[in-house]
Amino acid sequence: MIQKDDSSFIALFLAHPVPMWVYDLETLRFQAVNTAAITHYGYTEAEFLGMTIKDIRPKTELARLRDNLRAAPLHALEKSGTWRHLKKDGTPIDVDITSHPLYFNGRDCKFVLAHDVTARAQAEEKIARLNRIYAVLSRINSTIIRTRERAELYHETCRIAIEEGEFVAAYIFEIDPDTLDGAIAARAGAALPLLDQTRLSARADAPDSARPASRAAREGAAVVYNDLHAEPALADWLERVGERKRYALAALPLFSGQRVAGVLVLCTTVVGYFDEAELRLLNELAADVSFALQFIEREAELLRTTKRLAESEAGLRRAQVTNKSAHVITGPGGVFESWSDTLPLLVGLAPRDIPADTRRWLELVHPDDRARFRDNCIAAAREGTRVGAEYRLRRGDGAWVQLRQVIEPLPPVASGAALRWFNTIQDVTEQTQQQARIARLGRIYAVSSGINSAIVRIHKRDELFQEACRVAVHDGAFSMAWIGVVDPETLEGRVVAWFGGAPGIAENILLTAREDAPERSRPASAAVREMRPVICNDIASDPSIAFLSADLLARGHRAAVALPLIRNGRAVAVFSLLADVPGFFDEAEMKLLDDVVGDLTFALQFIDNEERLSYLAYYDSLTGLANAKLFEDRLAQFIQAAKAEGRGVGVALVNVDRFAQLNDALGRHAGDELLKQLAARLDEALQGGYSLARISGSTFAVAIPDPHGDTDFGRVLEQDVLECFVQPFVMDRQEARVSARAGLALFPGDGGDAETLFKHAEVALKNAKAAGERYAYYAPAMNAAHSVRLELENELRHALEARQFEVFYQPKVDLGSGRIVSAEALVRWRHPQRGLVAPAAFIPLAEEVGLIVPIGALVLDAVCVQQAEWIARQLEVVPVAVNLSAVQFKQGKLLQTIRDALERHGLEPQHISFELTESMVMGNPEEAAYNLKALKALGVQLALDDFGTGYSSLAYLQRFPFDYVKIDRSFIANVTSNPGDAAIVTAVIAMAHSLRLRVVAEGVETEGQLQFLRKRRCDEMQGYFFSPAVPAAAFEAMLREGTQLRAAGSGEEGDTLLIVDDEPNNLAALNRTLRREGYRVLTADSGREGLRLLSLHRVQVIISDQRMPGMSGSEFLGIVKDLYPDTIRIMLSGYTDLAAVTESVNQGAVFKFMTKPWDDANLRKTIRDAFQRYWQVA
């Protein structure tokens, strides 16, 4: 055991909140453990001291432990990383271990600190698990692109799920479309009887229809069990297959069209594995596999068709090969010595026109192929080996044919004779075209696949069209793709999406469905007008686009097709594709493209065309913002609502300075781009009920509602609107900086209707321009107020730089003991002219303009400096509460600021606490819960300030990790005269105590208020009755002098505590610790003496030792339970007599069990909770 004279070590060791222990390096046996270790691991101190450090580790960690012990340094601090430990109940936890050698009780030992990082490890594992599923999804999508066989797709899906995920088994069952029965088609990982013996059926009447895979096949939806053994419906099945292990399982249906074609089953030993995020990714995986399945079936059908065609034409092809081949014998210098009779027929020349040698033959070869052909001939001559070449050649009739030529050396006629060559020439034009055709069909299938995938993901028309064009060019190898839409009223069209082609070409495309338009003969216009596909397989010779052919040919386009998208009997859009080879669009290609167009048309059924018509009527086509008409309508609605609720409305007109000059300098397109970027910035900045519009060329309008009656319209204009002009705008790699002027008119003072308010905002805008101001109000008084506000803001900024802020401290007093237990830090501004300025005069403005962040950091740092100084001077300090603002949370660096301040000044978290207002917390409960948990993780205490003034919800409140609730001063002021306020205060105290929260009353100024709160068992008070906020020196004097409030009466009606222990030292220590809390303390050295005192005094709480001579603690408390059942009974012992304690708890004799040695803070809290429990039920 740790010796008594190691007092400093004992205090630190036992009170430390992180588990710590000391173990013998030779025996590995625990020598000492602190309270945190006992609490965290669940063992008693006696059990720990009978164990070794190997006993808290799983067997899998023992070899690592042995290696670590051998390699550990003998005289240095060691951070040995993260280890897996086991609690007493078998729960595994992950801990970071830090240790160093220690000579303890005459033995070589090691001191260990074990920080529980289980939550962090679980979060990291969660992220890792999602990353693994993303990896599965990515690799399977990559496999889908190259896989053309169903079996390979199934096998690869299972294999990747095992390799990239953490699944122990992956199965795919294939379902017979006729019988609806399923069988295993592929599997990977472990062979599991529960899946191998599964008889899958999609029929509802099948014997095993309740099994996961059968349910997924029948219902067409994912079926997930996060613990198979927790599902009663599966118990018989698991018993039948003899499965004892615990698994989580997901069964995902795979579709072919509308039919469930199979089921993917993924199994893992991680119980609870499948949460919402994992399931969403796995559903996406199943959808991708389903899509690939459909693609493979369609491609298989194409291959079967191609095979039948190849088989039926086999005989004809052999004859064609024979009829379309020839040979030439060439001698030295490439001279044609002889050729076969079929050569003239092959190249379309008369025998007399056949080239005399290779050089003249080269003149017939396509210019792009000549270099390659010449290189092949030279290589054959140099190496004397067989060489093949393929090239294009112009026949006598001008047509180009594809030839394949093989050059082989002939045996020499005599020794030393020059080499001669036998050249076999074959016309492979049709074969090449067929191969190209198959490749094109494959690409169009890829286009169909990609567009279908986009249809699933994208639900906005223009985004879908843009993706369709991208897929057509990227996957279909089209040289360009574009989609235009047609206005049903004007019959004029415009291009809304395109991909490929030269920059700007889409802007020059003209599209119309009018009969009298000059462009009516263009393929796209004809397609929408006649509602049929229009094909142009040779742009060079098609007369319908003769006026465009030169430009298209120059850009590399050789063929085109225009495909109308027809809905409700009219063409609403046209899909145009351009190819770089003539004759591209034959019957097979057109059949597939018709399917693609059908899919796009089907997708458009989910896009509301009426919404588009409304959009054109009410929105600005350039920026997408509301136009003047819609803005006026919304402004009228704002005013109508404001009239009913007694609120205000602001209208701001914002004009871009010198926009006309910018347009002239950079061009109209640059000006349009600037307006679009500005609109996007404004739209992002103005969130939460504003109405934004572009009402003319460079003028925007903003309607600003006032939902709570406290909106600062000028601040909104400065911080949310004009701030959008600070950063430069970039258009076509040109940077431009612009400024703006604004005019602001306010309802109801500046106008009672939308038209009047709008006109007055225009006047204010003109005034701002004339005065050279950034903005101006319509009302002169508002401009004056704006100037005052700007002056105050500038003074605040100067005050920060000049460090004019001071921190005052207002004590908080325990209503039981009367002692100062904490304080609230309150900032004051010592203005050089106005003197000491209260927070109410400047904090609201500081929050609006963002200065609350540096002010808050200044206050926090000042409090930390003061606390550190007091501690250094050995003053018994109390926690100091610092107020936090919502702006500090939104700034995003609050936690780091707090952490840095504590570390910089060497303060423990218990010396600082934080107060947050009710409105700040309840404004966004989900975000608040996250932030509060992060704050709580620092080890600080939290108080909910101004409770009762907002819109609290008890359901939300109990989710937040608060330690205190502060009742707002507005309820305390009239608590002795207003029954409503008295009822609210009483209810808040009872509610907070039921949630185990302490209650602080703010603004206590009279004796009557104090006595009211004491009678209601309020915990603490703060207010002028005890002390106003005072400077640091005055507060220090109060702490040193022990200034306190008169304690509550110690008569029979007060809080009376009986302590029973046979050890005098324990009685004295307990009495000393708890009497300072204001309790009336009675002591007894035996159970018999305790019963005597109970007969003489009214006692609420009893704390008793367990091991006492004559009568044990459990026996004593059992008697007390029968005689005084209302008392709250606590057992305190250094020994764990499990049977006695269990019996006492089961019989209701013990409220709580505590171990020796005790932690003073924990003991005080337990006693406070006991008294609260007594008075709640008394």
C-alpha cells in the first residue's frame, strides 16, 4: 500500500480522474490503484491488489505485453501506445498507456496512467468502416466497367466485398424467374452453414420465406439484421443450422429491370455494423450491380445477334476473302516483277495502270499512312523477315479501301542473288468497318449505361442534360453532343447543355421549330418540327446543311444525328450527336440511340414543365434570382405579415458602382459573369427568410424581415450584403473589383405598402450616391443613429487595442453553508471619457460586429491569468464562470482557444466554468448538444444561464451535459409578491434537482428573496444582497477573509447528518469536510450509539461504516430502515463485503455504497444528492 507519509503523491494519485496504478516489475502484481481505476474497471481495491497486470488484458495481448516489458526503458517516461483491456464485466476498452519507473515500498515498480480512448477508437473504426465500404463501391464500379459476364460480375462483387470490406462472407443468390427459387451463384470468404444451407425462395408460401435473403427477394427491399440472435423469428432457423456465433447480416436485392434477379448477402461478426450510413452505401452498391446486370444482359443479346449474323455470313465471307486478295512479287528497288490477275480488280485499275514499283504504289496510299507503310518496307528489306502492314489506298474510282499487306522474303534463286519479295494484299475494308461498328455499338451501350446511371442520380433537367452530353462524348466517342430545348409558345429553342467541340460553338447554334424560319432545314430544327430523327451520315455531301458543312468539316465532324425528345405530343427538346467518321449512324446504332432518347424522355416525366414556365415569368434568366415582379409580390407578403404581428420590414436597393464602364472595358459577357457571381454570393450570404432579386441591369433588391422585432437592418446590410463586394471577381482570367451603394427604407416608418417602400428605397439609393456614402436610410433620423453606431463600433475596436476592458467578479454563495463557492466573471469597459461602461451598453453591438470573439478571448485569458496568480500565492481559489456567446461558437475556434488558455497558464479545468444562455442553446439543439459535449470533454463545468426566459424544452434540456441551471433575475425580483413567479421558481428548482442539476438564483437583493429560496432548497445565490461584481483585488480580499453569508439555521428543521464510524480519525475527517457545507452533523462511534442519537434528533441523511464491532453497518442500516424509513442511508467502507452489501441494497436499506478512501468532492456531491432526494419525497 501507499504509505501515509507520501501525502502529496496520495492526494494526486487518488484524486486523479484518469485511472492510474503502480505494479511490481518482477511479479507484475498491482501495488496500488486509484479511485478512478476502481470505478472505471469495476474491481475493488482488494481485488486489484490480488491481481497482476496480465489479468486485465485479453489473451491476444499477452505476447505483446511480454515483448513490451522486455524492451521498456529502465529510467525514462514511456508512451507505449494503445492497448486493449478488459473491465471486470468483460467489456473491452482501448486505453493509451503512459508509464515511468518508480521505486515504491522498497521494490522496483512502474507507475502507469491509462487514458480510455474507446470512444475515439470507435469513431475511427466507424470512419474506417465507411472508407472500406467506399473502397468496395469504388472497386466494384471499376469492375462493372470492364466486366461483360454475369458470373464474373457476381464472383468479383463477392471477392471485392471480402478483400476491401470487413465482411466475413459474401454470397450472391440467383433467382429463377419461373420458379422464383434461388441458388448460390457466387460466394467469397468463410463458408457459413447458415447461408450454405439456405433455401431461398421469393414465394410468400415458401417454408423459409422469413429468412433474410428470401424476404429481400420477395419484398424487393434491403433486409438488415444487426444481430441475428436477437431476432425471435430467426431462432428456429439458427438452431436448425447449429449456428452459435453472433453475426450482423444485410440482404440486398439485385434487379434486372423490374424483376428481382438475385440477392447479395453480406455477413460480418461486428454486431450492430449496419447503421444508416453503411446501409445507404450498400444500397448504392446493389443499385450499381443491378445496373451492370441489366447492361450485361443487353450486351449478351447483342453478341448473340452478332454471332448469328457471323454464322449466316461465314460462307459468303470466305468467298469474299478469296475474291478480294492478290499478290505481287517485287525485286530489287521495289520493282513489280509480276502480280496476280486479281490485283487490277482489287485496286480498280487497268493492268496497264498498275504502278511499276513500290514508290509509285506509295502515291496511292493515304497521306496519313505513307510514313508507316514506308517504314514497314524498309524494315523488311533491312532485316529480311516477314513484315505486315495495314493502310488505306485510293482505288481507281476514287474510293478508299483498307488493305492488309504481308511482305515475305522469297528464297534466293542463286547464291549471292538479290532478295525478292512475295507480297500478299487483302482488302479488309468490310472487316474493319464491321469491327468499328461493333466498337461503336459497345460505346453506345456505354452511353446508355452512363445516362441511365445519371437518371437515377440527377433530378434537375439541365444538370441531367449536361451529364448526358458529357457521357455521350466521354463514353460514346462522339466528337460533340448538345441538347436544346424549345419554348412551346415562341417555338424558338436554345442550347442548355453541351460537351466537346470548340469553345463557344454551342452559343452559335440556332434552333427553331417555326416553319418560316431560315434555319428550319437544319437537322435539329427539322427533328423538333417533324418529331422524327434526322440523320446526316455525310456532312460533306448533305445539301440540308451545305451552308454549315465547311465549318463542321473544319472542326472534324463528318456525320450528325438529331433526336427529338417527345412529350405529350410535342418535341420539348432535341439531342444532337456529331461523329468524326461518315456513315456512323446505321440501323443498329439508331435502334440503341432511340432507346437512349426514350430513357431521357421518361426521365423528363419527373420534371415539372409548368415550374419552368413559372420560372421564366418570375425569375431573372441571367442570375436565376427573382425578378422585379416576384420581388414586389414577396415584399407585399412581408408587409402584410409584419402588420399582423407588429413587426418591421426593411427594403434595400443595391447598385453596382460604374458597372457600365466595366461592361465597356471587359465586354458584355464579362459583365454578365460578374452579375452571376455577385448573385451567387448574395444568395449564399442571405439565408433564413430574406427575399433577393435582380430588378434591373446592375441593381439588386433585398427584403429583410424582422421576425423577432430586434433586427438591426443596417447590420444586415453591412455584414451580409455589402460584404459580398470585398473579394474580387474573376471573369475569363480577368480580375475586377467593384463597390456598391445602397438605399434602405423601413416599414412602417418609410411607407405602408410595397410600392411606396420600394420608391423610398430608390430615393435613399440616390441620396447615398450623391453623398458618396456606402448606404443611406430614407429617414434622416436613421442616418444619425447609424453614425452613432459607427462611432461606438470604432471606439470598441480602439478599446480592444488599448486594453480598456477589465474583469470584475461577482461571488456565488452556497445557501446552505453561506460560503463563497464560485464567481462569475463580468467584463467592464473603462472608457477614458465616460468612465466604467456596463456590458449592456456594448456587448450587443460587439456580438453583431464580431468583436465579441476577441473580447471573449481577452476575458478568458484575464481570468486564467488571475486564477494562476492566486494559486501561486496559495489562495484557496473557487471556480470562475466565463460567459460564452453564440458568435464564439460559430467562429469555430472556441474549443482550441479554451484549451490553449488553460495550458498556457497551467490551470486545471476545475478552476474555470462556462455559462451559456438559454436562447443560444435552444436556437439549434442538435448543434448545441455537439458543442456542449465537446466543451464537457475538456473537464469544465457548464451552467445554463437566464433559464426560463426562452423556449426551453425539458426533453432537450436533459440531453445537454449541464451541471447548473441559473434562474433569471426577472423571476427573482418579484418572487415574494407574484404567485406566478414564485410557482415558476419553485418548479424550476424541483425540475433541476430531479435532473441532478444544481440551481443558482441570479439577482437576489432582499432578505425575503433569500429566505424564499432557502425554503425551496435552492443551492446557490448571486446578487447585490451579498455582493455586486467587484474588482479582482476586492474579490481576493473576500476569499482571504472568509466573507460569507449567514448560514441556514441549525435547528431541527435544518439539514441534519448522522455519521457512524468506529474509527475516530474517520469521524473527525468526515465531520470537518461536511460541516463546512452548512449541515448539522451528529457523530456516533457504534451502531448502538447511532440508534440512541436517532431517538433524540430528527435526521435526514445517515452515513455509516460497514465493519464495526458489535453491529455491522448493514445490520445498523437495516434497523434504521424499519424504524426511520424516510431517512436516506449511505454505506461507507474500505472493505467490500459483497454479500452484505448486496443484501442491504436488495432490501432497500442502502441508498448508495461508497468506498474508502473517499474523494471529498465526490462525497460532498453524494451528500447533497441525498438531501435533495429526501426533500423531494418529504
